[in-house]
Amino acid sequence: MVNMRLVFLGCTQFSKEILEFIFTQKNVEIVGIFSMPKNFKISYSDKSVNNKNFADLSVYAKLLNVPYSEINSVPGQRLNDHYDTLKELNPDIILVMGWYYMVNSKIRNVAKYGAWGIHASLLPRYAGGAPLVWAIINGEKETGVTLFRMEDGVDDGDIIAQRAFDIEKSDTIKEVYEKATIASKNVLCEVFEDFSKVTFSSQRKEDIEVWPQRKPEDGEIDWSQEPEKIKDFIRAQTKPYPGAWTIVEGRKVIIWDADIIT
């Protein structure tokens, strides 16, 4: 089987794990890596935001001896400015794993099969921002990951493969994040093992539920809610995330764990 030429976009610990996993796949050749700085500009903030799950992917580009660039949303550093480089790399797939910017059609169309991403939900449910956090906050007992082909909308492209997993009552965001990473590896292994079996299933736009991005200030605890809801809210945002918080005597207090005593 001919190797699939792959350009990788990522900047998180999840990106790092997936990138290391791809190294083990016989039918995939990584030809370029694009990442982002730890502190980067984003649409919802006037100031640069800190990537709490940042991973330095430049070491892997050096290891593979492939082009590496960091992207930030300021003039002169956008992904579009690297169009010619991407074109020269001639990728079959642009794989987007742990990325914070939209990938427009001009860039997606550089690759023979477009840009693929993994979204940490069973699309069309929980499209948009922080899907694992929202799933825990809402008390879901199951979620999963979806490998899909990117389009112009929010996580609305054709579905390639999905893998579900349980959310236990004792799971925090750390455990659910780990389950999502394992499920993502399984999905990619299945797809890359025999690319001839890949199919694309379109999503019904009216079924897609888009959830908003979450900011640190969204972590304030509403003590008027039921105890179970408060516990879910706390476990959804504990380490490695910034944590749920409350104000005590004028001071911000972060609560990393909680239990219900009856």
C-alpha cells in the first residue's frame, strides 16, 4: 500500500499523543508539522490566552526532518501565509488534532482528501467548544470521538468514523480526556490500516448542536443548583484545566474536587 502523505496541525498534549501514535502506523508519512505558541491570540480575547495543555511539537519535526511552522492569528502569521509551502508538501490529508483556529477551504483543498479532524463527541451532538467539559457538566453517561472531514461550518463535515466510551460517575475531565485519546487512536488505526474502506457520511445540518467555547470566568460555581450538578461542574473542570471556583470573603477559591455527603 502506498503511504498517505500527511501534514499535521496541533499544539496540545492530545496532539503530541496522536503524533507519537502516527509514528507507529506503517501506511502514513508525516511530511510537515504546523503548531501554535503556548500563548496565542484567539477571537474571544483581547489578550493572548495561555494553552494549559500545550505541547512542543518542534522536536518531532526535527526528528523527522520535516518543515515546521508556528501559527498565530496576527497579520503575517496566518495559515494562509504558508499556502505555497503546503502546496509543495503535496499532502493526501491535513490531519488537525488539537487546534484552535478554523482551517479554511483554500488550505483544506491543498490536500487530496481534505482536512480531517477528531472532535471529542459523537457528532452531531456537542459540536463546538469544550465538548468533553460540557458532556460532564450535563451529566452524560456516554460520549465518544468522531473523525470527520472539515467543512466551513463548526464540526459539520462528513463523518468518517466514530468510537463511543462511557463516562463513569467517578471520572474527572482527566480520565475522560484519556479515554478520548485512546478512542481517537483506535479510530485512526482502523482508518489508516485499510484506507480503501474509508467512507464519508454527511451530517444533517439541522441535527448539529453547537456548544460555545468556555473561558476561565465560566468556571464560577452556582451554589443554587442541585448537589449532583455542582459535583459534575467541579469534576468537569478540575486539573489539568483551570478549575471551578467561587468567591469566599472577597477571595477567589478554586475547588478541585467535591463529594456529596448525605
